Amino acid sequence: MSAVPEAVAGEAAEPAPEPLAGLPPLDDLAGDWMPAGKLAHLPSLRNQWGQAHVNADLTSLSWLALAPFSGGYHTGVLQIDGRPLAAERFRWTPWGVRREAAHGPLTVRTEVRLGYERSRVMWRITVRNDSADPVPAALEQELLAMVARSEVDWGWLYGTPWNAGHHHDFYATERLRAEVLADEPRQVQLLPHGERWVRLGSPRIPGIQRDEDSAPMLLESELPDHSTPDAGRSRAPGAPCLVRQLAVEHADGTRAAIGDGRAVHTVRADTDLRVGTASLAAGDALVLDLRVDHTGSDGVIATHGNHPDSLQVGVSGGRLWLRAGGEHVSAEEPLTAGAWHMITARVADDGATLLVDGVEVARTLPWWGGRRWTARVTGGEVVVTDERSTACSAYAFTDAPGSLTALGSRGSARWQLLLGPGESRELGVVLDIGAAPERVRASAADAAAGFGAAFDETAERWRGTWRAAFTPGNGEFSGHLPTLDTPDADLARTYYLGALLMLWMRNTRVSRTGPVFLTGGPRLGPTTTFFWDQSEFAGTAAMLEPKGMRAWILAALAQPYDHCHSFDTYNLMPVGNHYAANDHALFHTVTAYLDVTGDTGLLAERAADRTVLDHLRALAYRPRSRRAAFGTGELVDFGRDAWELLECVPNYRDAVVSFNAGYAGMLRSLAGLLDSLGHRGEAATARAEGDRLARAVLGQYAGDGRWLIAHPEGPEAIGHCLDFVLVAAHLAEDLPPDQRARMVSFVTDHLLDGDWMRALDPQDPVAPFSDRPDHGAAGAFAAWPGATAYGLCRLDRPDLAAGILRRAHRATSGALWGQAMEVTPDGSYRVAERGVSNRDSVAAAAVTEAVVTGLFGVRGRKEGPAVGFEDTVFGRLDGIRVRGYGLPAS
């Protein structure tokens, strides 16, 4: 699906095509081969329609999502001579991922690609004999396609299919991903993650793991329920009963009481009782004595944590049931009401069992056993159907397997090879996904028959998209990006990788609004955009895809952005908790779009209950209603919830400097816009309010480049990059020379580090309590180097900014940037995986934005002619699509 070029309201048609000076071939931006030991986060796949994650073996994928289709578990493992091989090295390209491993004298190399703008996966498997003797090899490819179709539940935490439901289950999926290297599959998704609270009664909706409302988010064990309102998650009632003797029975037979082992707990429908913490290892059991009130009791008795994969015990119609890791089993006979029963729920890597008074009453079956999905051999293909949705999938092959079987949910293709000295053998496998079994089977078979052309087409389409992104008047985008022609190879690589990231995260199918830039993934958000992340590259997004950005802005402003941080672009629904960054992010995105395009007609468009201009007023005037009741009374109070600000920095709350500086800049920007529209009196008022807030922000300076947080208890200094970024962006002209110099020194001496940076000064007192690699001291979020570079340009240090940008590409772990880059023991940086960090993060496109708006200073202005330079000491920008450059000045 391609955008048809069309001038945005107020624009002239695109100029004639120009030479693409400086544009590297897309192949030059592919990553190098990376040893598995150097990677924390393995590469991902995208294809303009969907996303997937490669695993540690040679072929399997997890987190496959091509809305409205999502995949659960994984796609199946390749075994060589009866064993799966761990990939020893990986190579990412925009159109696929290669994996390689040695097996005795054999080298096995695979490459997997998502068909460009197709619901298709293609694998090419190559086996080479490196010895001087003939070598036999038995290959067996497991064929799994646990795919469902859903028109709902497409939030940041989106629904994935399980045997017993449809929900996002992060840790269970991750355990199954790690299991792909096991010789035989097991039921490890049943084993819980770490120490968890045991609750009696009505369980919390899985997701928000904070047991204290003020606790920060620690991603290793906690995951927000960032689902959409249509997800259908509702809080189950507690079962009327009595519980006593709550404990963990360990595999060795010993017991550890949970809470007060002598207590008798009364459970009712609305009970939410947190008893104590416990961990459950393989072979351990949650045990309790239970007395239900009546024969037909319904509800939840006990839950280990409140994750989607939590072990949970309850009753339905008086019959005891157990739920864990996407599985649900139930006893056949009801419990005797009024009598005490000893209940045992045991978990192991070969299944979970439920016992009543020492007698087994239910046991889970293998997840691949065919209870929801059925695999069948049809002709020379394997077709997998889902009994709960219209989804169906088909596997087809370039070379007919010697043996092709199906049992339960799983198919298997086997080839017996005999390779002569130096001989190679290549096999192709195709997986097509759709809603009509025969059509899907035929499509997969056709692709397998023309495998070479279909496989190559993906790369060619990506190459064409890459060139189109920089070509005025192209048929793919509604705009284009400028080319950077520079002898500085490092600066060029960072600039173009940032541009490629925008293309990588652009999806042309998920949203009814048109093309959108998704925020992250692939373990999260196949349809989701965050307001904050979008703002980090708002100017370049408006250059590349103005039509899509215009539609996105109207959709975003129609969301309840006072109560969410993002929205699902598939169904246009809000996602998650509120972010303090929302006002600044949305205001900046709209004004950056206006500055680039000159499309003032947007201001009169309506989004929800007001015009875009009135949304800008509401965003900029927020300080009027949120003044702090402490300090000088001028600053905006952002509240005590760390989740609304930097999540993992526990003291970054109340009246912080960063977004107060942002509001000061917004008020001044609004004043300029109002002046241009003839609203002189309102403009003067807004400008005066902005100046007053700016003075209050400057009064928070703590010295040595640091800033004070205003708390009700008193001020507290902190050294975080976000304060530097927003003060420099909005208040540079207000800063005296000495303060500017000290702010620069703080960044260079305390935050910049090797090829990347730290978000928080490692010497800050709060640093030991904030080691998350995006916003804490262990690394930095994808956007921070680009935003910091822009701030340095604003403080007249483009030389230092260029240094950051030259080095940034080295932190990509052989692909593109993720949500967080973490420092390693040897001092280098890599894309972090721990917690729920994203492998892909569109916010890193801030590096490209920093080159255009920082090093070259290019931006349109409401107040007069555009500013900036096409030629600087850093090179030349050609094809600048900004009002006053490639577009008319007015």
C-alpha cells in the first residue's frame, strides 16, 4: 500500500526530481555479522505490515504480528541430526536476518524475511559441507503457526493467542523463546518469574505490578497493563470460601508458610488480600486448605502475582480449576461444600497438576498438543487452522520433504541429505497467513514454486522504498527527506540509519488514517504510537510523510491525551497511563508540522470537541491550572506518580524543570502563532506568561549544570539529561554565558560516555536506585543523544553535537537502535534487552532530526523566513522539504 503523492493544503506541488547526492545504497547500511555473545537483544524483522523477533536458534520466530493476525508461542525450530543448534552469529539487513552455526564439518546458514507488504514469512536454509569427505545430514523443521485473527486488543501490550485465551503474556512468551534450544520442547511457560505476591480473592487485572501506588516501575519483574479498552479484561470476583495453611511446598518436600501460617482467611467476591511473597521453582507447589461456602461457588481463590502467566486457582460451578501460562484445566467433580480440602497446585517444566486431598484431579497437556490449533498435511503443504478465529496458515516447500507429518498443532518436515566435499544444499520454506485455508495454501505453494523471485523481491522492494524516501515526487511517500552529502562517513552513517529507522517503523496497513510511524517492538505495540516518541522526530516526519502526519495529528488530538500516553492506530483507542510529556510532545509535533509545511488550514480542523488551534491553546495554557502549591507558586506541579514522568527515577516528580521549561517555550511559540493569526492581545498575554515561567525555571538552577526539583518538602538537585535537553531547546537565549558553559560541561563530563551517553549522572545520589538503561544511569533512551546534540547546538557547541552524532551509530548492535542502549562491562554500548526494552525504537530518529535542525539549523518559522543553511562545515543538505526551502515560504 503506497501513499499517492498529494500536496497538503497550503502547499505547492513537489519540485522536479533532483540528483541524490550523498545517498548511500541501502545495502551499505546493513549490519555486520555479530557474534551471539556480543548481543543482548537479538535482531527483529519488519515488512511495512508487521513485525517479528528472531530467536537464539537458527529458524524460529516469536512475537509475530501482522494485524489483524497475531502469533503465539513460536514458529518452530530446525534440528540437525536430532538437535537444535544455537546461532553462533547474526547479521541484520532491512529485508531479513541471517543466522549461522557450525555442526561438525557442516556450516548451516539461514535467512528469514517477511514478504514486503505481505502476511508471509520466508526461510532460506543452506547447509554446506566444509570437509573433504561426504557427510550425511538429517534436517527436521518444526512447523508451528499458532496464529489468531482479532479485530480488538491491539494496545501496547497486545493480545496474543494461547490455548486458553487471548492476552499479552510477556514473560511466558519470553520463556518459550529461551526454550527453543532445548532438545525436546517442554512446558516452561508454566513456571513463574521470580518472587511474587500471593493474593487471595479477586485478582487485579494482569499488568500493573506496583503494589504501592507510589513505587517506580522496575521492568525486570513489572509490566504495565497498557492494553486498549476493547481488550475485554475484567476483574474476576473472589470465590466465597475460607483459606488456611497457605504455603509453598518445595520439590524436596519442605514447606514455607506464606504470611501467617496460622491465619484463617475469609474470602468474598470483593476480597483483595495480599498475604505474602513466594517464588515457585520447577517441582514446587502452592498449597492451601480450602473450604468453599456452597456447592456452586464461582470465583478466584488465590493468585501468585498478577501477571497474565500467574498461577491461579479458583472454582467454577464448585469445580476446582487451575490457570497458568496460557493453559486452563478443571476438575470433573465439584468440591464438597462446608468441608475442608487440601489443595495442591504444582508446577514443573513438563506440566502443572492440580490435586485435591492428595488425588490428582487435573493436569495440563503439552501446549503443542492440538487443543486449539489443528495441523494437517494437504497435498505437499501443511495447513494449520484455529478453532477460535478465522485465522489459517500454510507451510510450503521448495524441495518436497522426504517426510511430512502433522500431529496436534505441530507439523514436521524432514529431509535426509548427503553432501559431497564442498557441496551446498539450499532449501526454501514459506509460511503464508490469512483467513481462507485453500487460498492461503495456494499462495504459499505459488511462493515456494517461485521462491527465488519471491525471496529477492523483498530486498528489491526495500531498496526501492529507500531511494523513494529521498526522491521529490516519488510514488511511495507524500513527501521526502533531504540527502546529506558529506565526507564525514560516521556522521553520514548515523544520519542515514536514523532515516532508515523511520522507514523501518513505518506501517502502511495497520491504521485507517494512512501510513504511521509505530513507536517500538516487536515484543510490544504492533499498532501503537506514543505522543512523546513521535515528537522526537516530528520535523523530519513532516518532511517525509506530511499527509500521514496530518492525519496522525488529528487522530492523536482526538484521543483523551490527559489520561493516556499513546494510542492504538488500528482502532484509534487510548493506551496506558498519562505521561507528563504529552502536552509538550503534542504541541511540538503540531508546530513542527506547521513550520515544515505551512499548512495553517490544519488549525481550523476539528479533533474531538475542539479545533487544532484550541488544542494548542489548551496544551500551552496548562500551567494556569496546575501551579505548584509550594516553592514560588509559578512552576507546574506534575504530581507524585513517578510513572507519569521518568518511571524509574524515584525522585523525579513534583515540579521538575524539564517540562516547565517546555511549557515556557510552548507559551512563547503559541504567542508567535497567535501573532501570525492576528490575535495580538492574546499573543501578548501568552508571551508574558511564558516569560514569567521562564524566569521561574531559571530560578531552579542548582549550579554546575544541574537543576533543582521543587518538592513540597523542599528542593533537591538532580543531574538528568532531560532537564538539559528541554532547557537548552527552549530557553537558550535566556541563559547567561557562564551558565551555558557549565551546562555544556555537565553534559560532556557527566553524561556523554564513549559511543553513547547516560541519561542520569552516575554520581547522582539517586543513581543506585535507578539503573534502568533508558532513563537511569545504566545507559540512555533512544532519543536522548539526538536531543542532547540538538541542545548543544542551541548552546552554540555544534562541534560537540557532531561528536555525539558521529559515534551514535556504533551502539546499534549491528542493526538499528532500540529503546535503550546499555553500557557493557568493557565500556561499549549495545541495545538492551533486560526488562521489556524494545529492540526497535523510532525515537532514535532524533539523531537525523538533530542533523537537520541542529547542525544545519533548518526550520520554517511562523514569524518570518525560514532559517538554517544548506551548506555548513558538516556537508550539504539537498532536497530540503521545508517551507522557505523546497516548499513556498508562505
